[in-house]
Amino acid sequence: MNVRSSSCVSALAALAVLTAGTAAFAAELVIAEKGQCDYQIVLPDKAAHEKIDQALADAAEVMREMFKVNGFEVPVVKEGDADPEKPGVYLGDTAAARAAGVDASALPVWSYVLKTSGKDVIIAGRDWRAPAPEDSYYAGVSLGTVKGATDFLREYCGTRYLAPGGLPGIEFLPTGRIALPADLDVRETPMLRPNAGGPTTDVAAIGLNLLSDVNCEYRSHSHPIVVSADVYGEEHPEYFALIDGKRLTKGPHLCYSNKNVQELIYQDMLRSFDAGYPCYLSAQADGFRPCQCEQCKKLSDTENWGEKLWLLNKTWAERLLKDRPGKTLIVSAYTVTENPPTSFEKFPPNLRPRVRATETALKRWQSVAGEAGFICYLHAWGAYHLCGYMPTRTPLYAQDVARMFARYKVRGVGLDSPPAIMWGMEGPTVYTYARMLDDVENNSALELEQEYIQAAYGPAAPPMTRFFGHLHDTLEIYARVFGVDDGSFQLYRRADGRRVRYLTRDDKLRLIGFLYPPETLELLGNQLAQAERTAGLSDKQKLRLALLRREFEYLNSTVRVVHMYNAYLTRKNATTLDQLLTEMEERRDIIMKWYDTTKQYRPEYYGRPIYLQLPISPDWEVYIGGWRYYQDHLLANGGSYLARPVPPFTWDIDEMRKSALRDSKTAEAGGP
């Protein structure tokens, strides 16, 4: 190629790049820039349910605040009051959405459509209130529009969701220009539906992919609810298990060979599906006791009761393929059904097992699981861990769990607790878990942890990066080895074959002292103090540090008591006991300043007045644990299951102080 030809080619290439760039810019829909925004946020005139109406209003308020922080004043209006001369961001089932061809009612739960229609932006998702009784705790709501709005705000408007409870848990990064592709037209279904420990309508929680379970009407053991002893016990004793020659007419165990029992359960599946639920949880009674009647012994020509129940569920699933196509039967792999079936190789495409969220369990079930994938239950966070109200996991753990879910086609997760006991100290971990679900292939713990710290703490990010580095270094062994759901459930097998726990609730202090030696407490305290001294912090950043300070004071004072208790056990004398009790009194004073002692939640509970924890601020209702965690929860370093209180946290400090004083005077008087 000669020089002239090369120059012509270069010129043509440059022109092509310029033309492409101009076309790309022209293909943008600019919503706001240079201090100007002509848009309005438009809500439906009437939503399908008051909870949906309120949730859409909350999402609109977050969007309005985002515009305001960036210097744009954008009104929120009902569609009937919208200015026809102005473009809008339309949220929910609006006439504008329907005119743009969006039928949100046809979408799966928690799904949404985000598209442009001329200059308008349409965000419409499946907004559906599950038909549970109004007073039911499980009256969850699918808020696909809110999920779409939070993703829009994150993707195009610099919004970061850090914790629930209101605007202090949401950060708006400076975004002076807001634009999106002019031909935008996407339909999104979240990776996990559900992903929650309970129902929520909180905008930030939904932005964190913590989505309520509206898939199933039942949350656990459905069979004894359907074939209720209260309804059928007297009239149909034959519906209930025969044990030692007697029918258990008080329930909950059933006679599964009885055709009426089988049909009652199947008809309830049809009823639930017809009410709108996309899935049905089929689960036998807890503590399963098999029926001993002759027909049950012969059921499915096997003595294995797990096999009998799997075959029965398979039969139901095959009937549903014809009777309710598109619906899914979920079956718990629990107690008697814990093992995969051996009488058939593959589940029907509409049967989805619910298993523990471990690599061991998922790998074990992978060969038999069908197209429907898995539902899991995850014991990641919660007050049932050995350490009680302390952080439990790390971003690396969260990353690996999310990638495991994607690898095994996990479709939904039940979190066996709120997603954080400490929204400050566990913030980067929960954030990593949530954001990994947005793009599990391209996101990483390294990037997401920094994304969280920068958004949450701004100019204090350097010391907070060091703070969380120390914390996660010390927590990694708990997350991988001692944490519930590590695959062995904290058990190992001895040489004699017995399965034994590494640690029990009785020696949990050993673990607390190991995880938090004095030098780690000092490192954490120094970095937190440096962050608090940082200049230029916003009010939100100060609030987040205040929450972290409360959590650290709880952790620090609790661990110091553990170390002093070990010193006392090492050398039991009046001096070490006095030092221990002094440490416990200081801890009590720290904790009690977080409680409203001007009124009692209950007059007395086990002889003690009950107070409720105050939020970190009237503007941000977050706590250690939750507002209903009264003072004894934290004072006793309790919880549930593995986190039961142990000495010295079970001591009555004042009585111990009196006892120690009496013993000291006796010794001085020459007594025994």
C-alpha cells in the first residue's frame, strides 16, 4: 500500500469513527444535564393494592431525592395529573406503559421491563400482592417495578444501596448527566426469586436483591396444614398415621397410602396455583413418623419412606404438567426425604428440590435435579451462630456462595434470618452477596467491597478499607470452617465413628477469644477512630460511622469480658474477679445507653423490666439485630440455637459483686 492510499484509508477510518461516535451520541436519551431536567416521575392513578401504592411512592421519593442531590428538581405526580407537555419516568402499571406494549401482569414475580418510548422512560414490573390474609406475616408483595426502579437508579444514576431503613442507607454518587440508550428495551428477571428471610417493601432492601417470597403460599410443612387434625381428626381418623395400633388423630403425621389424603393435598396444590402462586411447597410434617398400616408398608413397593414420599411427589408433579403447565412443585429434602431418590434418575421438569445451600448438598443432588433447578436455604447470618450478635461472614464467602448458586441453577433462597445482625460491620459482605447476584460472572468481591466502602464512607474510605481488611482477615476462618452451613454443619467424625461438633454452645467463648485477640481489637479501634476524625464527612457518612461505632463497642466490650473471664479462670482470686466484674459493669453501661429506659416494653419478664433498643438515629431506624431485641439479648450475648448465653454473661453482676465483697470480709476476719 502506498503512502497516498494509506492516508486515504486513515481519513476514511477517522470519518467512520467520527460518524459512529455522532450516531452513538444521537442514540442517547438525555434525561438531565447541565442543571436542566424537564422530566416528571409519574405514578399510576391507582395501584392494585395499598402496599403496592405505598411501595411505588417510596421508590419515586428515592428517585426524586437522587435528582435533587444532583441539582435537578423533578416532581412526583399521579398519571392523571401529569403534564402532557413534559416527558416522564413512568413507574408501574400506567396507561403509558400499556400504550408502549408493556403488560406487566404477564411477567414472572419480581421481573420488570425497562424501556424507552419516545422521550418517556417506562419502568413496569410484576406488582402483585400474594393472596395471604392481611394480618399474615407472610403476606409478601412482588414489587417488580420497585426492583426495576432500583436497578435503573444504580445503572444510570449512580445510586448505591447500602442498608435498609431509609435514605441514610442509600448513597447518591455525583451524577451531573443522566442518559440512557434511546432504544433501550430490556426485560429482567432476578437471579434469585425469592432471596429473603421475611417480607419487605423497603426500597434499599429490594435494591440489595433481598426479595420477598411470593412464590409459595406455604413456608414449611404444608401437608399437616392441608390435612389438618382440627378439620379431619374426628371424622376421618383413617387420614392419620397409625402408630402402635392407634391413629394419631391429633396430627400432624399422615397416612400417605390413603387415596383421599393424596387427593386432598393435590387439590390444594391446584387451589394455590389458581390463586396466583407460581410454586407450591410440598413438605411432610416435621419430626416425621411413618404410618405403620399395612397399606403404607406396601406403598410403592419399598420399605424406604424417603423413597415413598419422593415417588408420591413425582406422581403429583407429573399430573401437574398436564393440569397446571408452567407451575412448579417444590419438595424439601429434609429428614426422611434428605437423600436423593434411587428408584428414578431424573425429576420431572416442574419439580424443584429444596436443599441446604452447600456445595456438598448441591453436588449430591445435581444428577437427579431437573430443568427446574434448586431452591436453597442459607444459614449465612443470624443470632443462632456461636458468637451471637457479631459478624459472621466475609465478602469472599459471599462471592463464592453467589457463584455456587449460579453454577447449580439455584432459583431462590430462603435466608434463615435477617441478612445482617450488624448492618455496619457486615455491610460489605451483604453488599457483595447482593451485587454478585446482579452479574455473577463479571462482579467480584474485590471490586464490590471497595465499591461499598467508597460509597458508604467517602473521604474516610482509606481507614475503613484497613478496618474491614483486619475484620475480614480474622473472620475468614469462621466463615469457612465454623460457620453454620459449611457443609459438615460444624461436625467431624471421630476414630470410633461418632460425629462430634468442633465447638458447642458451652465453649463458644473459646471461639470468640480466638477470633478477636487484643491486637485485633486495637487495630479495629484505631482505624475506626481515624475514620471518625476524617474531615469533610457528610451527615449520612457520619451516621454510618455512628452505627459502626455502636456495633464495635458491643463487639469490643463483649470480647474484653471474654478475655478477662479467661484471666479470672486462669488465676481465681479477688483481684481478677474484681477486674472481671468491673469490665462487665462497663459493658452493661455501654449497652444500656442504647435503650429507652423511660418506658417498659413489658412490665416484667422473668422478674426484669424489658426495654427496647433505640435506633441509631430518628432518621435511620437501624439497630444491632432489631428494635425488638430487648436489653437482655445483648447483655447476655445470647441468641438462639448455638448462641445460648453462658457464664459470665449469665451472672447477675450486682449479686456477684455482693458475694465477692462478703467473701473478702470473711477472709479478712480470719474465717474459713
